[in-house]
Amino acid sequence: MPITVYLEIAIGVVFVWIMLSMGVSALLEWFAGIRKWRANDLEAAIKNLLEKADKDDSANSLASELYSHPLIESLSSKVGGLPSYIPKKTFGLALFDILMTAGTEESVFKVWGEELDNLESKGAKQAIMENVLNELARFAKSNISEQSKDRLMRRLFAEAEKIQAKLLAKYPDSYYDTALKYFLSEEMLEEFADELLSKSDYGMLTEGVARFAVNSPTLMGTIDGLLVDAQGYLEKGEIAIKEFRTSLETWFNDSMDRLGGYYKRRAQLFSFLFGLGLAITLNIDSVAVVRTLWLEPTTRSALVAEAQSLESLPEEDGSVRDTVDRIDTKLEELTLPVGWTKLDETTRQAVDNDPEKWHVNGFVAAETYPAGMPFTAFFFLEKVVGFALSGAAAAQGAPFWFEVLKKMVNVRSSGKKPDEEE
């Protein structure tokens, strides 16, 4: 038997495995979407990265702040949903912004803390914290980079007037008017500006981390490790900030690599189970396929021609059912032994008279139905092995087998044609 025949059989089997893997891929994507694997796994990984396991729900949560950040929220396909993927650059920008903003808010509370404690109304305290000081902190955080007190003061005054007008429209009460005139006075704003301008970026970061220290006790150590040259921060300026953001991105990426390994192992397990189930459902028995390609040169040639014309993996459009139906139809068009059909009486008689015909393409898997199978241990063992091989092959994924197929086709193309063999 020429070696090209063995190569063609291998090409045919790999082509079948590619078709099966595509069906399994569609099933896996559907199942992972229903179970929200990616989004839930990503959330668990980020919580593990940023917070301790037994976190205090009453304390500030860095993971919650991260998922509430506009950059992260925009990645979700629906409002209130969880993103299934966060680019490392987006993570770095969002986390840096949260820590710097939290550090600025610490300056707010340091300057206005005593005045807040003196407020008689808890409602007023909450309103001023949320509607005045937090907004002022976020505004200041984005305007302190120029390190100019005069410019910062002018902008703070302008923003304070806007905040005051908005809060008084929301709470038309003389109590708030009196409180705001004191909280947003020139004296208090100047003290706030001096407090901000006295700090380095690293100082802002450390104070921001301190806000989340209860649930993220090891974060400060991580930040120190990422800021390799923290003492030179003031001299390096924006370059150091970029370096820190890059370090955050690398830290996040390394952690996601570990998550990717876990996801891949779980996906392979489910791919095998789905592959086994789909192989049984469509009767894609690898042993029967090999036998058919060995005994039927016409089928083998047709399958090799189909494999050679496959320049890229077909798009998996439509529902899971449509994808599986297309694969089943394609394999049946190639007269492969797939699918379950009941034996007609003529075929049953032929099989009863000559049991060896079970091993002929026309009578084996493609024309059998469980009720019409011969009850022999060897036959069932063969089917179990065939289905198990199909399931294991499907677990490798269509891209893997497509690369194998291309190499086989190249090897075959470089050799002598079958009709040139002696």
C-alpha cells in the first residue's frame, strides 16, 4: 500500500475532526455565555488580585470601585453587567485614576474633616461629602498637574461656584447656604490647594491606597514593588507616571495569564465532554471513519479534495443548532459513516446473512440504528473507542487541527501523485 494512502487517510480523519471541533466550539461558546464563565472568572480573579479573601463589607472595596469606574463600565455589553474582558491598558488607567482620586479625597477630608464633624445634621454631612467634597476632589485631581497655585485656585473657585449652585438647587435650604459659604470660602480652598501642591504623585498614591487598606492590606507592598524608583518620582515627573502605569499593566497581564490557564483547562474538559456527546449524537465514530477511508478510495479522494480546498476555517455563523446541522450535512455529503438511520428490511437481511458486511461502508455506522446493531462485545468496544477518540480530538480545538491539516496537505503536495506511484 503506497504511503500516500496512509497520508490521505490521516488528512481525511483530521478534516472530520475539524468539522467536529467547530461544532464543539459553538456549543462551548454558547454554554460559556449562558454560565457567564469569562465575566465571573475575571471578576473573581480581580477580587483575588486586589483584596483579601475575608474582606470587610463595611470598608472601602477597591474591586467594587474598579468595576464602577467609567472606563470599566463601558466594556460591559449591558447596563449593570460585568465585562468579560478588560484590556491591560484600561485596567492600568482605571486603577491609577482610582488611587489618585482616593488620595485627593484624603486631602479633602484632612482639610475639612473637623468642619464635617461639627455639622449637626447627618443628612447635611452626607450631602456635602457626596455633592461638594467628592466632586471638588475629582476636579482638583485633574487640575493639579501644572503645579501652579494661582491657576489651580482660579479653577477651584469657578468649580466651587458651579457645585454650590447645583447643591442649592437640589437642597433649597438656608442651612446649606450658610454651610456652603464656609466650606467653599477662599480660606478653605486655599488651604486645600496648599495641601494638594505639597504632595508628590507618590504621596497621592500612598494616601489613595490607605483608603483601601482594610480590604487590601498587601496592596501597599505591591505598589512599592511596582514603583521601583519611588524617591525619584518628583524629578522624573510624567515619565515615572508612565512607567508606573506600564508596571500596573504588566502586573495585571501576568495575573490574567494564570486565569487564562485555568480557563483553558476547564474549557478543554468541557470540550471533550461536548465532543463525546456530539460524536455520539451524530455518530461520528473515528474508527469507522478510518475504516471507510481505507476501503473506499472514492470517498477518500473526495475528502482529500475537500480538505485541500479548505484555505481557512469556516465562519461559525448562526445558532448552535445551525452549526451542528451544517457539519452533519457536510459529512453526509461526503458519504462518510455518520448519522443514525434505521436499517431497512433489505439491508437487515443482508447483514443477517453476512455479519462481515457490518464492516462495509454502506452497512456500518451511516446505515445503523441502535436497535439494529449486532449485539457483540467487540462491536460496542469499537464504538466506544471511536467515540472517545472523536471527543479527545474535539478537545484540541479546530485551529489546532487546521494547522495539522495544512502541514499534511503540504507534505502530500510535495510528494508523488497517487497515479504516478508504481
